[in-house]
Amino acid sequence: MDVTVLGCWAPYPRAGGACSGYLLRDRETLVLLEAGNGSFSRLAAAVDFRALSAVVVSHFHLDHCADLFCLRHALKGARRDGSRAEPLTLFVPQEPRGEFERLAGDNEAFTVRTIESLPRKGDRRVAIAGSLEIEFLPTRHSSPGYGVAVSGSARGCFVYSGDTAYFPELARHWAGAGLLLCEATGLARDSAQLKAVHLTSVQAGELARASGAARLVLTHFWPEYDPAVLAAEAADAFGGPVLAAREGETYSI
Ligand SMILES: [Zn+2]
Ligand SMILES: [Zn+2]
């Protein structure tokens, strides 16, 4: 499985950059994970959007979902000109209701599935998209949301944190990650400002170590920060090398 970073900034991008967007590729399966502002252009540069198998949006903050509305226009055009036969399956939380209903009322571009309606697997919900099994891991954030644990044809598991505050169960949720892509919205000194809705770099490193992650890549960077500084703080807590996500970079599991 390959994970390509389309955008890694939050809640606004650096000049020429994009907010959250990750392309998962496993054999013929292509899943767009997050559709933050600017990510659709990057997606279109990487692959034909008509070939997507599914889209997953972790929560309804705009740095994760704004470009769903670009993708919706593109898909409607593709349906009309016959270049895509089916609506695209979109997995989203059912709350906030108003945000959900902006997408759910229209079946031409998307087949919208609420994460809460998916089959249970223990305390998780689970979906299949092509060769990928996607498990949804509840987060604690200012909008209802999820991280994901994704298994494909490779032996390792890819885990993505979504946006979340620290809570100890995250280490259990993320156990066994071959690659953990974890938000690190601020430095250790910012923990009060993050208001218990995001992780610091040190918390990301500590959770990665506690979960036994093989590799840690940080993402969801405040654009005024140097990601290398965040990665250095996380590396001390993790006890090993940590990468800062870079747009256009692909990480293999
Ligand atoms: Zn958020
Ligand atoms: Zn965010």
C-alpha cells in the first residue's frame, strides 16, 4: 500500500500548498482520505479522479472536507459525459447534521455512507473499499470524527490519527501500525492553546511509542511552524526517527 501526501497544512495552507489530503493506493484500489482545501488540484495531478474507489472524510472541518465540493462538481460532469458510470462511495460522520445534509441530499456524484451505519467490529466500524479494509477509530475533537486503520494486500497496517485530542486509549486504537500518520498541530509549549482538541508533537511521539508503531510520520502542520522542529520534538518522545510529511511524497507500507 502506498500513501501519497496531497496536503499537510492546517487550518490554512502555506502558499502553493494544500490542507489535509492523502491518496491511498493498493493494487487497483484508490482511496482519497480527506479532501481539505487545495487537495483536489493535487489529486487531479496525481491520478484520474474518475478512477477513485472511495473517499473517506474524518470530520467536517473545512481543512478536511472543503474540496468535496470540487470533487462533487467533477464527478457530476463525469457522470454526464459518461466517463464515470457510478457515483463514488463517500464515508463521512453523520454529525454535525447540517454539514452532512449538504452532501447527503444528492445521489448523482456520491453514494454517502455514514460511518455510524457501517458494520461493527468490536468497538470499531468497518468498511471495505476494493482491496482495502478500513476500520474507523473514534477521536475526541471539536467536531465528531474518526481516525482510520487501513489494511490492504501488504502485511503492515496504515493508521491515520484524524484530528484528535490526547486520550490514553489512542495507543490501543493504533496498536500494530506499520506506518502511523499522526497529527502534530503544535509544539509541546502549545498544549494549552490547542485546547484539548489537537495533539502536540510530543504527544504524537509518546502515543506512537506506546502503540508500538514501526514508523511515525507527522502531519497537520500550522503553516508558520517548521515541520522539522515538530519532528525533532516528536523523535525524542518516540525514541526513534520521525518524518514530517511532505506534499508529493509517497510512503509505502
Ligand atoms: Zn478538525
Ligand atoms: Zn484539521
